[in-house]
Amino acid sequence: MIAFISLNDVSIRRRDRILFEGLCWEMLGNQHWAVIGPNGSGKSTLMKALCGLLPIVKGSIVYHFLDGGQSAAHDRIAYVTFESQRMVLGDEAFYQERWNAGVNEDTLSVSEFLSEPGVKGNSPFHIVARHTDETYQARLRDVVEQLEISKLLDRNVVQLSNGERRKVTIARALLKRPRLLILDNPLAGLDERFRAKMAQNLENLMQSEMRVIIVATDRDEMPRSITHVLSVKDNCVEARGPRKAMSFRAEREISTSQKRFLVAKGAPRNDIGSVALVQMQNVTVAYNGTPILRDVNWTVRENERWALLGPNGAGKTTLLSLILADNPQAYANDITLFGKRRGSGESIWEIKQNIGWVAPELQLYYPRNATCLDVVCSGWFDSVGLYRQCSPDQREAALTWLRRFGLAEHADTTFAQLSEGEQRLALLARALVKRPALLVLDEPCQGLDLENRDRVLQAIDWIGSQPRTSMIYVTHRADELPQTITHVLRINDGQVIEPETQRN
């Protein structure tokens, strides 16, 4: 079988560092690879170089699949990462825009984003004749059906949930008809049912002429059709070879955490004398006549630690936005937070002082030039970016959390220079730094390797074991649920599908 891509004695420059020095690696035309490694190992650096997004200072990359040099490599490669979602949102988007319909009238709809001009990047003002692909609409229908996004087509991209945005970015990549598709953690942020569907979609793709590289941590499941594995650590290739000769840690491990999810017992509920932090009565939220939440009743009390569960698009993030004081529709509902009815004169900052929060959305919108230490310090002031000076004690507390998550050496590293997993750890430290009355943790373990997942869960369990600590925790994965969870609320299609339940 002829070569598909060859890396010949390659060295990659990233800012002032030379990485993967002297790398030689070849992918053949009948192979699909997995590139695995822990957070910060250099996986994304290698893939960016492969796509031409980072400079090669030595050696060469040969793309054997190019048609006689008539097209550039980046035109035939689609690279989907968590960072790709920033492109979906645009440079001018801001977090609260999702909850303020009509603030930005120029926001693209999903349909426009996936249109042929949108995917090809054509300017609407470009008067040169375009070559229309007659098969595009049929291909679009197939991709929309495969990824189950037909209900999203009329929505604005800023209104999508994390999982919905991931589906849309993958759809856009497939519509490019790449010869090489690189997917970074493709199943992250997807609910259990759709992860199985997406895994089958990947299997089908691998039977076509498209070649696939999956980039993942050591705890992610791999499609059966992956033939070879490249293991990366400390910006070097640690091992490589056929899949059968390599072993995935995730495939070896019997997940004790999944058993824990099923059998762990929470603390007994005692409503007598416990303080209600969140009270919602018949809460309903709608946009453009479409209901997102319908008649939700929910009370979160002091010392309760809730798991908020439900599929992508169920309304979980909208529900959290009402608690985080980001959604103005809170004023049209019967909602009491920390003893004050919304609309009774309280400021959003008074509410946020009681809450520590982390979510994929925060990761997307956080300023890229902030240092890692500044990210954590901003948690004292609930700001997205640090605009006030911390006291020495506050800085020391922030450094303590960086040490706890193994990020002390990155204190002065900018947010943009951190890996996706390291960014998530920094934001979790930001949520924890002020020891808030209520922790709102939306998929805090997404994108983390096994070691960092366990480190995060241990920290959350320690926080959860402290007196007067309350929590709302969102996840799609059973192996990410903390042991200290005491109650469960499940929602689907904007409605509570199970009453408030103790975890048994």
C-alpha cells in the first residue's frame, strides 16, 4: 500500500521551543490512526503542524494524496477540535449573548453556517462566478441526518449547547469532503446515546476513501476501525505501532467509577432547618416561541450536591444560566437565589459572589492572553478576565490550587498556550479558589486524561465533604460523577422527567 502522509526528520517550532525534533512517521493509505497521550503531551501541536498551522523548522511533510499539487494540504484536511467552536461563535461573541436573543442581529444561523458558501468560506460580496457543487445539498441532507441536527438548522449558532456545537463543527468538516479528517476528542460533550451513534458514524466513514486520525486521551474509547496508534508524551513520540500491539488504558481498565455511580450512597436528606439556596417554581423559558424549559420546579438546599443529568439540548445549560444570573428570563419567573427573589433589587454580582462556576462555554470565551495565575485569580471577582488587583493572600490561595492541579509551572503561561485539558484545570481552580457557597460544575472533566480526571474528582469530593458545601454537577459520563453526589435531577426536552431524587 502506498504512503498517504510522510513526516521526514521533522522538527516543529512552537513560539521559542523546538518540539518533536527529528520525527519520522508514515501513514499508509489503508490506515486509520489514533494519536493518544495525556493532557499537555503535544498531541495538538503535532496535529497543527500536520495541518500547516505550525511551522516546520526542519525536515518535510509530504502529502501523497494531493492531486498533482493543484490543491493545498489545508484544503484537503479537516481538523475538528474544541477550539473549532470559537470559529462557530465568531470573534465578537460574548457569553451572555446566548441568553439575550436579538443582541447581535448579524449572528449566523446553523443553516447559513453549513451552507455551501459558508463551508467554502465564500464572501457574499464576491462577484466572481462560483462553481456550485450539484451534489452538495444531497450531502448536506445526509450529514444532517447522520448527526441528528435538523432541529438546529433554524437556530443561531450562539444559542447552541456545547454538545450541539460539537455536532455542528463535525458536520461542517464532513461537508468539506476532506481526504484526511482529524477529530480531537470527537465524543467529548456528547450524551451516551449519541456517543454510540457517533461511534458508528465514524466506523462508516472509515470504510470510505477518507482517512481518519482520532486524537484522544488514555481514557477515551476508540473506533474499532482504528488500525494504528501513535503514543505521545512530553512533545515526543513515545511508541507507535499496529493497534493490536498497543494497549489502550481505557480498554484495559474495568471502570470502578462506573460501579461507584451505581452503588454509592449519598448523605440522607434532611430538609428541616437546611437553607434553600435555589428555589424555582413552574419555571418556563422560551425563545422565538420555542420552549426550552417547561414548568420546572427545583429546590437546592445547603449541603446538597446535585447531579443534573440529561441528553444534549435537554435544557441543562439554560437551567444553569438562570442560577448564574446570566439569563434575563429569570425576571419573568418565580426564582429565589440565596434568599432573594429575582427582580427584588439584587445585583447579578451579589449572586455571583456565592457561586463558583466552570463550563465549556467559559473555556471558549475566556481571554486568550490572560496568564494561568490570572485565570484563577479572576475567580475572586467572578470576572471573565482579571481587571482588579489581588491581595497577597488571594494570590497565594490561587497558587495553592495551581499546585494542587499540577499547573504551578504554568502560572505565567497564557491561557492560549495551555492545552485544552490544562485550560479546563485552570478554570476549575478558578471556580474553587474562593470556596463558594454553591459550586456549579458543568462537565468539568471533559477533555481530561485519567490522571487529571481522578485529580479533579478527588478535589471535588474533598470540597464536597466540607460543611456547608453545595453543588450542581453536570456530566454525560458515569465515570465522571463525584462520590459526594447526594441527589439527582434528570431533564429532557426542557422538562423534569424524574422527580427530585436522592442518590441511592
